[in-house]
Amino acid sequence: MKDLTPARDSLDPIEIASRDEISALQLERLKWSLRHAYDNVAFYKKSFDAAGVHPDDLNDLSDLAKFPFTVKTDLRDNYPFGMFAVPQDQVKRIHASSGTTGQPTVVGYTENDLKNWGNVVARSLRAAGMRAGDMLHNAYGYGLFTGGLGIHLGADALGLSTVPISGGMTPRQVRLIEDFKPKGITVTPSYALSVLDEFNAQGLDPRDSSLEVGIFGAEPWTNAMRLEIEQAFDMHAVDIYGLSEVIGPGVSMECVESKDGLHIWEDHFYPEIINPETGEVVAEGEMGELVFTSLTKEAFPIIRYRTRDLTRLLAGTARSMRRMEKVTGRSDDMIILRGVNVFPTQIEELLMDQSALAPHFQIELSRPDRMDQMRILTEVSNSGIDASARDHATAQLAAAIKQSVGISAKVEVGDVGAVPRSEGKAVRIIDMRPKA
Ligand code: DLL
């Protein structure tokens, strides 16, 4: 793999500024953001007043802990535009997350917001090793989802030539990678695996492709998956994180030279980690739920938004801005099976150890006879795997789950293609248990 480390002088100065400079900028911006939300969004005025706090009460960054949280249902309750802080004619773009239940969450951007978004995504793409003039194959979905158009904004800001292919039509994805020879690909890690399968199905060696870096996010993926993808394509695989409520992709990004967690672009997004049960801010380095406050957003300021993503904060390395550890799960995705907590990424990690099995999987939960059961549906890695190798891998995976997670799961290994594929975020959990 090529060394793609960006030149130090190509970085935004704030990326490598001192902590004091970063904190001073954050404090100034945080004061503005609280005031902006309070003055222009009825929801924030009401929630601050109810908590007995006022934007003037913030004198230090740690004072933010006095302010109330915002949660997903607050956004749904204010559907569609109740959380917007500017008149509609200043809103230049709207995105929405589909959400599996209930109302979609709607977010908006002013011209300035779009500029800032483009800049943080450009910063992220540069951290991944992309440079002006390079070609990017952007396979995140275009539309209301922030992935496709968000990456596109950043690619424009960095000066890339972008192939806006969006998700789907997998044979065409491979064809255009072969013909256009892009340097980078942006795609969900699960869809990257489908693209990988398609290379193999067409008899092409993905290691011979032009790709030097894959920029994966929008869903959890493990370091084991990183190694698999890096080896299969002979390219770097780096993690990009974000959520619509905070801006979209480009909230934090892993650097290609260090791959040690994701630097949060702290000049725009202020992170906290809280204990999800008590709501208390935890000590630096401790695991908990990630909470974000926007520092510059005009159309859709967001104060102490509970992401449900579990991670911890670490000091900066390749950049001065703090890192968040790779998100391995959301509290909503945590399966509680007979009292044991399980995340889909734990299954992914164990699955990656079995070379006879493909990294595609789904977890099915059911409750026959009032007892929760977990079934893991996966498939053989290629059609040459014979029945005994399949049986062996099935037993090995079940034993590994029993040993490391502590639960008995039924493992079912189908033929190649048995696990349904998605063109964006993978559906990992099918919960068929009766709702309480
Ligand atoms: O998924 C934005 C995005 C697009 C990020 C493209 C990266 C690349 P939402 O659809 O609002 O936005 O979903 C946000 O997805 O709270 C996490 O649970 C999950 N997520 C996003 N990135 C990662 C990641 C986009 N790198 C939700 N690792 C977030 C783990 C991620 N989970």
C-alpha cells in the first residue's frame, strides 16, 4: 500500500493548533451557538428555561454539562421544521434520515452551513490521502441521505474529480472502477463487500484495481473487517463518522497515516461522553454515550444531542483534535439476550476468523417457548467449500460465540448469496420477538 500521508502544510492550521487555541475557539463558538439556539428555536428556549439555565451561564466549556440534552424524539416532535433557527428562505438544503420507525428526522443547512460541511468533508478526504485532482468513486446513496451529497460537497471543496455513482447496480460499480480508475472509493463497508464479491464474480483481481484508499462509514465495522478489505483490495481502509443531526459525514475521521481512531473536527462539533444511565459526563478516556453540540451551525443548531453511539474520547495524535474510538455499536443495536449484552460487531469479529465463511451476516432473534433465541445467518466464502469444511466452520463459529460472548447461538451457513445484501447500510438484526 502506498504512503498517502498528507503534507503537514496542506492541513488546515486549526487541525494542528495547540489545545489552548482549540479550546478558546470552542468557548467563543459555543457561547454563540447556545445563544443562537435559545433566541431562534422555541424548543431550546423552553428546554433551557425548564432546566433553569441561560446561555449567559456558560463561562467555561465544562458549564455545558448544566444544559439539557436533546434526543431523537425532540426532533420528531418538531417535525418537519420546528428545530430550524433561520427563516425558510435561508435554508439552502434539506436532508432527512429515513428512520425505521415513525417520522423521519429533518435537518437543514444555510449557505454557510454547506460551506462548513464541505470544508470538514474535504478535511476528512484529505486525511484519508485524497488530493486535488484525484478521482473519487462515490458510492454512498445520493438523495435525502447525507452520505452521497455530503461527500460530494467535500470532494468539490478539495478539488477532486467525483464519480457520483451512488449505491446499487453492483456490476456497473465494478465496470466503472475498472474503466475510470479512481484512486478512492467512498461506500458503506457492507456494500464494499458486495463490490468485492462482484470483482471476484467477474473473474477480476481487486488487488489489480486502481483503488488506493476506501473511506468507509455510516455503519459500524471492525478492525478485523478493515484487515480483510485492505488485503482483498490492496488499499488503505479508513473510517469516517457522522450523523445527519450533527451535519452528516465528516464529523470525525481517521487519518490514513495512523488509523488509530477518528479525529473529531472539534472546531465545529463539541463532543462529550456521558454515562447513558445517569446522564453524567464521564472522565476523559471512559466509555459511554457520545453527545454532540454544534458550534457553527446556523439552520439547525443542535445542543447536547444524544447520539446513542458508544465510544470514548482519546487525546489527539496525528492531529491536535481529540479522537473517538471506532464506534462498535449503538445502544439501540445492543441485543440483550437472556441477560447478556451483544453487539453485532462482536459477531462480525468472530466471523472474520473463519476463512470458510463470508463476512456477510444477519442476526435473527425469536422467542419460541418464551425463551429468546439467536440465529446467525451467514454463508460460505466461495462455492468450492465442501460440506465437511462448512460443518466445521459452523461448529467453530458457534463455539467461538459461546466462549467469547457467553451465549448459545444457532449458526446457519448458506450458499454464496444466501444473506440478503444492502446497497447502503446493512440490516444486521431481524427481531421477531413479540413486542412487550
Ligand atoms: O450515516 C452519515 C454518514 C454518511 C457517515 C456516510 C459516514 C459516511 P445517519 O444516516 O444519520 O448519518 O446515521 C448516523 O450511523 O449515529 C452511527 O450510529 C452510524 N454511523 C455513522 N458513521 C459510522 C461509523 C450517516 N463510521 C448513524 N462507524 C450514527 C459506526 C457509524 N457507526
